[in-house]
Amino acid sequence: MVLSKTYGTANLGYNIPNTNGTPFQFASDTKLIAATAPITLVQEGKLDLQQKVRKVRASVIEP
């Protein structure tokens, strides 16, 4: 079972509500998440930025 619900307004000027099909631009918003996640892991001591990627993810092929 999947819950599918929308909130807010897609167009404030015309008072058009968001729907499940309302497209959103992610733009730079995802960059913040992509940058914050590894730094949080570093602060928690779960990731070392100096170690090779292959040590963390064995399937990565290094050049």
C-alpha cells in the first residue's frame, strides 16, 4: 500500500492546487542534500574523506 497525498498550491495567482502530477524543479536543492549527507557521516566518524572510494564501495572500478 502506498500513500499518495499532495499539499500546497501549484500556482498562487490562479489558486491551482498541487496534484500527484505537478512537476517540480529540483535545481540546486539536491546539491545541498548531496553535500550534507557525507559531511554528516564524517562528523559521526562513519566516513573518512581521505580513504579510497573502492574501500567503501567494492564494486567501483578505479582507473
